[in-house]
Amino acid sequence: MRPSLLAALGIMTLTGGTALAVPPEFNGRAVVVLSDGAMLASGYIDGRLGPRRPDLLSLVPLDPKAERRDVGVSNSVATWPNVMAMSADGRFAIVTEPFGQPPDDASAFADIPRGNRITVVDVSTPDGPRIVQQVEAPGPTAAVDIHPSGTLVAVTLPFDGQIAFYPLDQGRLGEPVIQDLGIDDLPNSFVPEFKWHPSGQAAALTLGGADRVVFYRFDDGRLTPWGEPLRTAPLPGKGMWTSDGRHFIVTTITATGDMAQIAYGQNTSLFAVFAFDADDVPNSPPRRANDRVTAYESASVQHARLGHVPAGMGYVENFALSPDGRWIVGLNMAASWLPENHPGRTEFSELTLFGFDPTNGRLTPHGVTRLHGVVLPQGIVFDADGSHVAVTSFQHDDREGGSLSFWRLSRQGQPRLEQDGEPVSLPRGAHLLHLVQ
């Protein structure tokens, strides 16, 4: 790598330099934010890169008297929002690099090479985030997740249908073990998401091009398919387990075709809720099925798709699940990310609030909150007590500076989201965040 980029991507720590007007009610120690300094929101359509800024990991203390601190960490917005995982103790952030750093003379998104770097950052130090380790994965990377034990990291190698398992000890990654996922017979089996079950004894992944969710058991360091893959709507990506492990929730953006040809604003993003069958005991007695099949016996493992619920017109790539598991907020970028002269562009994004019933997996919509001037939001997280959410904006209309806004969940009367305070300034390209409790 060129020396100039070494400085920009982790050898030095940068300081935000100004105090942050963070609402005091937002519960937690800090939020960690990734920023992609090469991309513009409109780059998905017109392919143009912006004025070069460094890729950053920012530590935003939830203390109005504290300063934001940044460190250079190569990352990319140009994938699903799951390229950063946080250790359960809040000490380490692990970041993958689906796309690397563009050459100095690059002007187009197409000029950016695939990336394979994995970076471990210590976010617990009082003087700001510090890079602990950088390793090169055996191929292009995408999603990352840390096993509930805290001792194992899973990284998807999405184009190869593989998972790389890295042992983790005190913030240091060991040598990986690579496993095939056994999905060669499925069409277009790009793997954008991998999530450990809360028990650590199972996992789920999404297949973006094949429109499926696949479940696995995890035993003796290996994944074994568990039950049959289940269908989703087109383009599933981000997935999240409920804390009890009974349900797996996935967002799909339902868009198909070339990005530049899509009729923006006419596709409906969907949430799909899947019930996970943790045992291999048939759930139903033998029974008559229909006029052509005289008898039916339940499969030994029988996951179920409980339904699809509209999440908004546009693009809901990310969502937040409250700590008590009873509220979901969908983050809809709408068409805010289109070029300014595009006829489908919107001047807003949206939040969609749902109640969630953990007993039966039912989603109940509670309305939409419009985010004026928020462009390409991809980061959202609840605070520690589930009373607020924080939301990123990738850039402002002038193509500079991102932001972080805060919203209070009001449960009185009709549940709704209300803005709390003014947005906090962030570097351009802010796109993913995690809470540090």
C-alpha cells in the first residue's frame, strides 16, 4: 500500500475537535460510526466518486463535554450494512473491507478494487480508538459477526459461498478455518449476511441473489445445514435474531434489474419474520394434506416464514430491534441517494415504527416519520434502555459532512418517534454504527 494511504488508514488517530451536543437521555457510553470517504450517495447511479476523504472509524462519546475521536479504517458503504461487529464487552470493533481504497487518480466507483482486509479496533481506550490488528482475508469479504462466546469471528467470503472462522483472543485474530456452506446448487448464492444464534449453537445467513434464508447448526467448530432453506422476497440482506432466538427478522428491498433502470419509489421494502425450529422433533401429527396427497408428515426440522410486512416505499436496508425485543424501527433511505437532477429523487428519508410480539412474531405498524434532508441513511441503533434511536445521514445536500440524529420513542397514546435535540456533525460518508454500553 502507498505510504500516503498508510497514514490515512490507521497509523494515526485523528481528533474530532469539538464538543458534541448529544441528548443526555440517550443511554450508553458511546456510539461507533464508520464513514466511507470515497463514495458519494449518488455514486450508485452515476458512478462518480466525491472529493477524496479518509475512511474513518469514529468514537462518539455520549457525553456533551467529550470530543469525537477518529481513526483511519478502510471500509465501504457499497454493500449491506453489516460490515462491523462489536464484542459483547464493548471493547473491540471488527470491520471488514468489501471494497478497498481507490487509486489516487480514480474518479469512478468502478475503479475501486475489491477488498479483503479485516481490522480490529480497540474502542475502550480513553484517548480514542486504536487499531490492534489488520489481517488479509483469503478473498473478498462482506458480513462479520462475533460468536456469543467472544472467542470466534465469522466473516463471509460472499462470492465463494464460504465462511472464514477466526479465533479471537484479547482483540487478536488467529489463523482462519475456511468452510464451504454447501450452497453450490442454489442460484446466485452471494452471501451478504451471517448471524450467530444467541445460543451460539446455530446461525442464519441470507442469500441475496437466491432470495433465501438458510439455517445451520454449529457443533465442534463446523456448520451443518439445519432444515430446508426458506424463500424470501427479492434481495434479502440484513438479518437479526430476537434475543430469545425464536425468530429471525430479515429486510428485503424487492428491487430487481439494473440499478439505473429501476423505477425508484415504486418498490416496497418488506420485513420477513421467520420462526426458528431449534429441535428435530416433528411439530405436527400425520394428517390429510389435500386431494392429491393422502397423508402429510411434518419434517423433523420445520422452520416457518410467518409473513412479510411492508416496511415502506423505497429502500429499507437496515433496522433496529429494541433491547426488550418489542419494537422495530425500519430505516428507509427512500430515493434520497439519487443524483440531484434525477426525477425520482426525494428530499427525505423515513423511519417506520413497528411493535413486535415476541410470542408469535407479529409485526404491528405504528406509522412513518419523515427525515427531511437526511441522505442515504444506513446506520441505526437503539440506546441501552430502548427509549431512543440514533440514525446516520451519509452526507448533506452540499455533498459534505454527514450527521447523527437522535429520536425518542414515545409510548404514550399512539406510539411514535420524536426528534430529540439537533443532529451531531460527522464526517461525510457516515453509514454504519454500533452502541457501546
